[in-house]
Amino acid sequence: ATERFNLEKQELAFTPVAKISTIVNGLRSAFADDVMRDIGFRKQQLQALLQGVRENSDMLAQALKLDLNRSKQEAMFYEIEPVEFEIGQFLQNLDTWTKPDTNRLASDQIGFLASSMEVRKEPLGTVVIISPWNYPLRLTLLPLIGALAAGNTVVIKPSEVAPYSAMAMQHVLTTCLDTRVVQLVQGGVDETTELLKQKLDHFFYTGNGTVGKIVAKAAAEQLVGVTLELGGKSPAIVHNDVADLGPTAMRLVWAKLTNAGQSCTAVDYVLVHRSIKDKLIKLLVEVIHEAYSRTPQKSADYGRIINQRHWQRLMDALAATGGSVVPVADDEADKNDRYIPPTVVDDVTPTDSLMRDELFGPILPIIAYDTLDEALATINGRDQPLALYVFGSNKTIEYVMGHTRSGAAVANDTMFHMGAHNFPFGGVGASGVGNYMGRYSFETFSHSRSVMQRPLWFPPPGVDTLRLAPFDGPQN
Ligand code: NAD
């Protein structure tokens, strides 16, 4: 069947709005039927997903090429292999993670003698995963792994903005998984709005904060949990005591230009000590030339902006900047090709047009500072970012970490934290609520149920009845 599925010839069909409640009800019935209680069944689903992703990796990579001009290597490295790896980790650890935590016998509390207490990890029920377009496979399938492993039935709403990825996932998931426990709803605002009205037990959303609030409100209506994986302007600080500017520049370029800057953990802007600014910019330009040449539009490895609307948004922000654009590429932005060359902007101020919203594109504003506290004031004057990067001595690193808040913080590198297993990934404040990856995913999609069993014979009647009024002897 896989060979006959020609992705390029497909068109994304939206799910009829009237069908959405039937889909969710089906998943709720499967959950109620205890289909997911059996750990063996969950593992079998994870195995099937692993096999489905492996067998279809070419088609999944092709979808990313069509949606984002993603190179095969980046598709494998950032989206397909991490999913395979995560499934492997879950298969290895699920027996341990699903075991009740019994290490809670309150032996030091006399009233609990002869009681057994355990914390059981129970599924939440039927959960929804709503994902964005920028890493469409990874950001759908990684949470899906956690949700299934924890025993939930799952409805997935891929981003309609990356239609080939949405169709590729639909093909893989519906052919390899049990459709009683996983279903997709395809569509945009209307379909998602309808989905959010359904009775669900947890909402897991990755995307922008504006929609994040809509999802949080929907969860509030039902009083159920919500995980929000949002974005923000993630800064990088480069201080004058950094050991080596060479690798620093390379790692900054990597985080800015992978996926043409459309990564939630991309370096949004650089704060650099004034004394090393010019040297850093020179190195950034050299690295960009080495990676993508002077005509990146021709490079097989340089991505495209997801659509013309986002292309225009970025070009408008660039047109309004008060900074000075550093000459980097010899070619020019091209709307039809959704191409924006790597763009470094010097002399940017914290109030510049490029500093208003998350850029989410290959534009790198450079802000010079004279003191570290001045740089920290720029960061702390804004919403808490999803990631914070700092390049400098150990003393600088500790100072920066001790005086800022962010979803994650990485010293002397960028974005690398995303690949580490069992390392919670998530934001704080405006960059998100909750986290996932490995055991953290399992916890996010589980309820820790306190289960206590008491004997009727203890405490003995004379003592046991002391809990009940009257407390001051018989009343009349
Ligand atoms: P998007 O436009 O694809 O939207 C995400 C999802 O929300 C889609 O499934 C979409 O259909 C749905 N949606 C859109 N409008 C809606 C509405 N009015 N009501 C209900 N649902 C709606 O993606 P995006 O938001 O442009 O994604 C980019 C943002 O996501 C950036 O801010 C980025 O930083 C953030 N992001 C965060 C992470 C993370 O893990 N924290 C990862 C990737 C992206």
C-alpha cells in the first residue's frame, strides 16, 4: 500500500466538522472499554509506530521537502530519527515507568500501620494533540508516543499549514496503528474550534501564544489539564570572556538557519559585548558562506519560509528596522520561492521592529551591550523565553542563569538540549505550561493516583472511633 501512496498527488482533505464528535466519541468508547489498560498492547502500538515510521521514512522526508524544502539529512536528524529513538526509549523503560510507586509506606505515621499505599500511574482518558507546521512530524509524534505509552486514546490535529506532512502522517498512522485508539482530525480554525468543544481529558498544544490562550480557555471550560508548548524570543548572550568565538559563531548560525530560522528554540536575537561585536559578526558571515555559499537560494540545504504570508511578515519587520543590514548573501528575497536570505542586522536596539515579536525566520538582530546587567535587563524586561543561550566563562554562565528565567538554558551551545532524552522540554510563563520528552511525557499524560488500602480491624474499635464526634465524651 505504501508504494501506491503518491504523496505529491494528494490534496489535504479537511475532516467534515459534523464528523468530529463521532471521532472523539469513538475514542472515548475505546478508552472506556479498557483497550489501553494492557501495557503489552501499548507496546505493540509503539512497535507498530516505529515500524511505520521506518518503512515510510522516505515519504515522510519527501513531505518535509514539499512543505519546507527541508533536506533529507535535516528531516532524518531532527524529525524522523528522534521519533525512532524516543520509541526505543519508551519500549525499554515502559515496564519500569508504569509500575506503581510503592515506596511510600508511611511507617513513621502510626495511624497508617497495616495500610498499603501506592501511587499508580493511570491514563488521563482521551487526549488531543494539536501541532504546528514548523517541525510537523516531531511535534506530533513525540507527544503521541508519551500519550499512547501512558494508556490514553488520542486525537491528533496536525497543522494544515504543512499539508504534505499532515497527509503523510495520516497515511502512516492510519495504516500502522489501531484506529480505535488513534484518530486524526484534519483542518484549520473551524475544525480545531469544533474539536476544542469535545469532551476531552487533556489538551496538548504546540504553537503560538494567541491560540495557546484559546486552547487554555477550552480546557478551563472542562476543568481538565493543558500542556502548552509555546514560543517567544529566545536570546543568546555572548560575553567578552567567552573562550572561543569560532565555535560560538557556528553554533549561533546553526540555531538561526536550521529550518530557515523556523524553530521554536532558534536563537531569536544575539546580545553581544560591544568589544567583540565586530569580530563575532565577521565570523557569523564566514560561517554562513561556508554552510550555504553566497547564493543560499541555490543551496540544497537552505529551507524556505512556510508560506507567503509569513514571508511578508518577516519582510515587513525587516523593512521597518532601524538597524543596519550586514551584507551576507549575494542573492535577494524572492516571494514566489518563499526565500529569504540569511540576514544579519547590526546596531539593533531593544525597541526595534525586529524586537517586537518572535521572528521565526532567518533574520538575526545583533544588540551590543556594555555591561552584562544591561543585557540581562533586556531579557528580563520581556516575557520569559523558551530557551536562553549564554556563551562565556563559568562565572558569567552562573551569573546569567542565576538572574534570568527561561524554559531551558544552555551554556556554550544552542538547541542541543532538544535532543537529550529524559530532559524535560517546555516553557515557562508566556513560553508555555508543562513539559514532555521521555519520562516527562509519560508523567504529562498520566495521572498519579493515590491508592490506599486499609484493614477494617486496625486501629481497634476503641481507638478507631476517636476520629468521630463527640470528641468531649457523650453529649446529651
Ligand atoms: P500553526 O499556525 O500551525 O498553529 C498551530 C496549531 O493551531 C495548528 O494545528 C492550527 O490549525 C491551530 N490553530 C490555528 N489557529 C487556531 C484557532 N484560531 N483556533 C484553534 N486552533 C488554531 O503554527 P504556529 O502557531 O504558527 O507555530 C509557530 C509557533 O509555535 C511559534 O511561536 C513557535 O515558537 C511555537 N512553537 C513552539 C514549540 C514548542 O515546542 N514550544 C515548537 C514549535 C513551535
